[in-house]
Amino acid sequence: MFHVTLRQLKVFESVARHLSYSRAAEELHLTQPAVSMQIKQLEDNISLPLFEQLGKRIYLTNAGHELYQYSRAIAQQLSDMEVALDELKGMERGKLNIAVVTTANYFAPHLLAKFCQRYPGVTVSLNVSNRETVLKQLADNLIDLAIMGQPPENLDIESESFMENPLVVVAPPSHPLCQEHDIPVKRLANETFLVRESGSGTRSAMERFFSAHKIKINKGMETDTTEAIKHAVQAGMGLGIMSRHTVELELETKRLKILDVQGLPIVRYWHVVNRKNKRLSSIANAFKDFLLKEAEKLMSMTKQ
């Protein structure tokens, strides 16, 4: 009978999920040699190779695929055990694992700070990533909750909206259209737009809006960060469509201005999302309830 430790399984699960020793080492806060040693010990214990290397990439062997399924199931049970033990501790202690898309990071820390004031014993792990990464974290069951715009349709999830997410057209204050009101959408056909990467919820909403008005926009720079778009718009490289929540500071300091365009803003919503089959802790449920009941009121108060 072979001997396998939980530590070895945890390291193996991370390497198998990323198919990368270096990324697993980064995730687990270990050195790459330490990760390699754990995998070597695991392979020696079960007397089977778990990975094979072709070129610079590694792949799971048949034994690796089999062990990966068991390691994920064990990881889920350990997570459920941790939740159950946290329940016994009550609301004074516990950990909240949450991921937010990059555009939500402009307001999420404020809401988390308010929540932690009520529950000072709570430890928060906040991950800020693009939509694709957040969806992968949900699929891999690495987080309790996620905050995003348009929730996915192909995952077994629960999703509830908690706050409006208006998308607006922003321009530098010197732009000629800043002096006009009730601007027809067709006037924007002559402008260059700075856009987020493909797959971004903001970009998808923008493309649907212009498609509905039968307008093909001129796309300039493409980037995966909202900050880059804001700086480029300020520099006069084009216009941008983004969540109003991301430009509050620039509007206040008059570095950007919202154009008064017919049919805008595009009203979307922020959603709190979790896996249907995931057992949420008391802390996670409390934060979800906090978002649904208080987030919109708290954010409106910050603008006053």
C-alpha cells in the first residue's frame, strides 16, 4: 500500500491544473525545486509517472489524469470541512475568498472595507483579474464568490445582480463633442474608440450597442487594462466606453468628460456569482447578503 500525503496531493493538483511547475510554485508560495521534489516523491510512492514532458510543455499521463480527478474531489472535501469548522467558530472568525474583474476593483475594496468593519476578525483574500481568469477560478472552485458584469452562461452557477453598472462614452475635455448635447449615435461612427481585449464584458456590451445601431466603429488601441484606456483617452488617442464607476476620479478632477449621447448610458449590472454546488461559509453568505442589500446605497453615498 502506498503512502500519499495531503501536501503532495495539493502540490500535484496545482501542477496538474496549470500544467506548469513554475505557476504552481507561484500559487503555493513555494520554490520550483520544492514543487518538483513533492511530485517526485509522489511518483515514487505510487510507482507511476504522473507527467510527461514533450518539448517545453508537460502533460498528464493516464495515471496523472486518474489521480487528478481524485485530488480535486479530496480538495473539495477539505474545503467543505474548512467551511463546516468555520461555521462552528461563528461570524467572528473565518476567511472570505473573493475574485473581482478588473473594472470592479474600483469599488470592491470600498465595499470590502465596510464589511470588514462589521466583522473585524474576518480574513479576506481578494484576487483581481480579467474576466477569463475569474471564470477559470470559478470553474476550478478556487474562490467563494466573484464580482463581475455579465455572468457566464456555460457554468453551473448562481448569479444575482446587486448594483447598476452604467457604461458611458468618455472623452478628453478638449474634444469638440464635449460641447454638444443629445448627440446622435451615428456621429460616433467618425470617432476612434480605444477598446478592451476580446472577451471583456465591457467590450461585448459596446459591440452589441453599436451593432444594434448598425454602426461599425473604428477601433484604435486594444488593451487589457482600464487604466491604459483612460490614459490614452486623456492623451487624445480616441474615445472610450467604460463603466462610470471606473472614471469617478477623472470626472471629479476634470481630466475626462462623459459625452451626452442618445441611448446612453448602457445600463448593465454588477453581479455576485458563486458555484451552485459550493457550500458557502457563514462569512461568504453574509458578504453576499451585504452586497445585495447595501452595496448600491453605500456607493451612491460616496458620490455625494
